[in-house]
Amino acid sequence: MAILLEWKHIFVPEGRRSHFFWTSWSLIVLNIILFSMSIMAESFTCVPLRALWEPWVNGRCLDKKAIDLATAYLNLFIDMFILALPQTVIWKLQIVRNKKASIAAIFSIGGLSILCAIIKIPFIHLLKYTGEGDTAYGISRIYLLTFTETTLAMLVFTVPAVPKGFSESCFGRHIMRIMLSATTAAMRLSARRINPRVAPVLIAPKPKVSFGQSINFTQAHCFSSTGQLSYAINTNPNPPLGIKNASNNTPSRIGLIGARGYTGQALIDLLNRHPMMDLQYVSSRELQGQELKGYTKRKVIYESLSPEEVAQLDKDGKVDCWVMALPNGVCQPFVDALGQSPSLIIDLSADYSCPGCYSTGSQLALAPILDYLGGSPQVFGVSGYSGAGTKPSPKNDVNNLKDNLLPYSLTGHIHEREISHHLGTRTAFMPHVASWFRGIHLTVSIPLNEEMTSREIRQIYQERYAGEKLVKVVGEAPVVKRIQDKHHVEIGGFDVDSTGKRVVVCATIDNLNKGAATQCLQNMNLALGYDEYQGIPI
């Protein structure tokens, strides 16, 4: 009865009267009746009752074997019904089949109890109730199986709550800490083979994937914005440098090369809010000698730092982290000048790239569904003209873009290669520039290898990004206007065609924030030993 009450609590919404509700109560009532009849049958098996254990006493007795067999068969029938009842609901749930199978397996453990009940019946048939042979010995085997059956029934009652109970218990938390420590040790061993100066990227759909282009990284040293890592932590357990800063509450000293651009300005705004980062040097040839606006922690004057001057400042220990916010192909002399410096180097261009704005949104939109791909996805991307930088061109000319949509690099775009490489599947990407200033909209057409519903697909995304502060899964298709000046990615739509084998997912991302400056700060936080989200408005 306890199992049926638990089933009813799990599978029947409060106040609803479904077939599951009425079936559960019918079985509960049937169990009560059967239990009451068993007690009465045992109480009046013999008249007088002591004739049950003293065969020489004259009296009348019911057929004990028939009663035991009837009880055993009735219990077996009810147990089988209880076992099947949850399955009728589980396999109708709007979730992926693998999840259905896992849940069904948990609620099928009662099959072991039924197995004991089936084995017990032949022993009842063989047991002699007439006083011939050793009745006590024969009935002991039946009692042993009954005890096992009852124990397994208790297992059925408790198993659904075991994972949560274990994770919240002191013992469970201790085990999780041990597992986390073991994972951290493995990461440290892997990190010895990795260039410690360059901050890794924050999105990796698969553990073996990295975003370094000119330098190789491995996922053992990366921290994923997708929640792919099972040890999901917010602080780098093995930061390549900055440990002293994190431990003694001293802000890390930052140097920014290329501060004039849109991305550099967005990063300056974030650094101004960060309690543990102090912007010491900003470099821009065009703004040399002017005061940095929007930074309130100290007075900072723009300089025009050469690679040699950067190397000298680094040698003198003036900077903990250098950020390159330069156009593609420009930062190489600075990286070469820094040589084997222990300082952290983060590059926002494609040279030693943090993930690109388009590729970040595209990969987040595709990562959860990779196991269900039935072909090559296609990404139609539209960006505001801030993505074209500050250097004048047709792609950031407001007059050229007015009432216009400008396609460019429709094949072979650098982000197409980046998306395809790191997802491990060929992906077509078609970028466009629109007349708004900031924000990207991505429409992603995804062929599926099996029929799926919109609800199943949305569930996959919600589970993948559960707990991620900078990835939000929404029901409707997101719009650019809502993402501008925000620091997260929105993913939604999940529109499935009539065949059930193609879904369209939409994603929006602010190209200057989460597409560049925000994830740059995430990398800096993790590499320097701070909380991943410190300084980021959530």
C-alpha cells in the first residue's frame, strides 16, 4: 500500500482524478480486503485453533494449502499490476527515449520482488500440510522467499528517492568532494602539458574540443559555459597565475592593448565593476594622451605601447594579465615580445581566439542536439554593424545599411570553420549585417536522425543548460532587441516540421558582451582564480 501511495504522489498531479488515481486507490482497497481476509483465514483455520499445531486434537480445519496458494497467486497478480502501472505513464512522457528508459528501469526494480513471488509458488505446492515430513523445514524456504520479497518491495519504495537523498547526505557530499578532488588532480596532471599563459575558452560541446587556433589547448584546462563538464565548478582549481591575488585580496593588474574598439570599451565597462581587477594600462594610437572615460577606479591615460614597451612593463612585473583587443592578424608581435612571460594573455581576435561571437551563439544553439543530428546543420546569422569594427567599411556604413541586409562571406567564413571544427560536424554558416548597432540573431536549421517533438527537444536544452547563469532557454523564438546590452545567450523556438525530423532553433547574443567582452572576463576570472561570474551583471 505504501508503494501505491508513493506512486500516486509521484504520477498524479495534485487535485487531478486520472485513471492512475482510481487504479491506485482500487488496488489499495483490494490490498486492504485481501489482508483482512488473510487474518480472518489464519484466525479460523481450525476450530478449535490449537488443532492447527496439535494434530491429535479433534477439530475441523480448512485446507491451509489452498489458502496459502490463493494468497500467493493474488499477491502475485497485484504485484504485477503495481509494477506495470507506472510504465503506462512513463512511456507517454514528452522526454527523450533514453530518459524514459532510465526512469522505466528504476520503476522496474519491483520485478525482482515478483521473481521471488513466482519462485515461492512451487514450494507451496510441494509443501506437505498433513504432518508427513518436516513441515517446519519445508515452510522455512517459503518464509525466506517471503522475507526477500518484502525486502525487495522496500527497495522499490525507496530507490526513486535514493539519488537525491544520497547527494544531500553528509556521506554523499563527502563522496562528491572526493570525486571532485580526484578530477582536479587529473586536471593538474594534464595542465602540466599545456601552455599556462593563454586563457582557455569557455565553451566546449565535447571534452576533446578546444578553441585555440594558433596554439593547441585541451579540455582538461578549459571551463565550459555549456555545463558539459561533470565537475561543474565556478572557480579554476589550478589557475596558471594570480593565486596570490585571489588569496590576499589584491586586485590583479590588467593591461589592455587596443582599447579604442567597441569590444575594448565593453571590456573596460566590465573591469570598472570588477572588485578584483585594476586596469593599469590602456593602449591606443588614435587616443594617445587622452584620459580614459568611463573608468572610475583611477585616472588612466591612453598610451601607444609598442611590443617592446609591453615586454618591458611585463618584465618589470607591472601587469598580471594582458588583453589583446586588436583586429585580426595584428597581435602577433605583442605575443612574440612577451615570449615566455608568466603573465596571462587573452586575445579577442581570431589569432589566439576566445570563441567568436557568431560561433559562440551557434555552438550553444547546436551543442545539446549533437547526438540527434541527421545531417549538416545550417546557420543563418544576422549581426548588428558593431561586429564590423570601427574601421570604415560598407559593413558598418549606416547609410549603406539603411533598409538593407548585407550578406558577406557566404561560404568559408572563419566562424563557419570554427563552428564545424569544434562541434565535430560540418556546419554551413551564412552571415549578414543589418542596420542595428549591436546584437546577433541566429536561425539554425537542424536535421534529426529520429522523429522528435518540440517538447522533447526543449527538454534536452533545458537539462543541458540547467544552472547556467549566462545561457537561458526560452519557449518562444528570442529577438535581438531583448538581448542588447545583456550578458547571456537566449535560445528558443524549437519549431519541428511535420515529419518530426527537422527542428529550427533560434539564438540571440550580444556580440560585444557575451560574444566578446563578457566571455573574455569569464576567462580572466577562471584563469586568475576568481569566481567565473565575478564582475558580470547577471
